Amino acid sequence: MTGLQLGGPAPDFTLRDQFGQDVTLSSYRGSKAVAIFFYPYAFSGVCTGEMAGIRDRLAEFLTFDTEVLAISCDPMFALRAFADQDGLNFPLLSDFWPHGSVSRSYDVFDSSTGAPHRSSYVIDQEGVVRWAVHNAIPEGRDLDEHLRQLTALA
């Protein structure tokens, strides 16, 4: 990671979810850990599979008092259609405007594609970055590693 350090503070943000509601990272401080998943594009094959894998294992994340947030640079209305089509029942956040500002603050924005790199973070209840992985093609073991990290924080 270039600007972010494991053990350092996670950049705070407020983004709109697929329903147009503001979601602020710091609102979870003191109550929940947060698993953040950056993904390039709604409706793309790999991203659809990744989000479905999270949906299918959401109860495991919630067991550890964890909020799951997925972030892309897609507009809010596209995220709503994506969530409705695939039954995604967790916040999909739009980093559309200013375009990629949160993705940039997490050092995952790819200016050549206008989308974030596939990256994931575990933020503890105090707002500290505890685990990160970048550019991984999601597999079951990636979600397993998120769950192991959350177990360690519980």
C-alpha cells in the first residue's frame, strides 16, 4: 500500500448507497468492524461473482459484528439495478462523484480505467486498517481470509 499503512487510520468517507442513503465509515467506530470491498464494475462477470459470494456468506461476516461495504465508481442508479438483479442485500456505495475520490484515498484508483482496482480492507472498531489485499481475483479463500481477520478482531 502506498499512502495507507496497516495499523494506521482508515480514511473516513461518506458515500451514497444504492438507495441514495449516506453511509459514513466513522459511524461504525466503537460498534462494528468494517470489511470494505472495492470492485471495478457492476454487472461484470468477476465482480458479479464476487458480490454473490459475499451475499452468500453475509451471515458469517455479521456474526463478527461486522458491516460489509462494497465500493465502485458506478453511479447510484446502476448500483440499485445491480443489487436488485442479484439480490445483493448489503450496501453498494457509489464513488462516482467526485469521481473516485474515496478509491484514491485508499490508493486503489486506476486512472486509466476510471475504476478502482479489486482491493479489500478490514477496518477494526477503532477505525484502524488491520488487513488488506490488492488486485486479487476473488476466490473462496479470499473471503475465508476476511473472516479469519474478523475473528481475530472479535
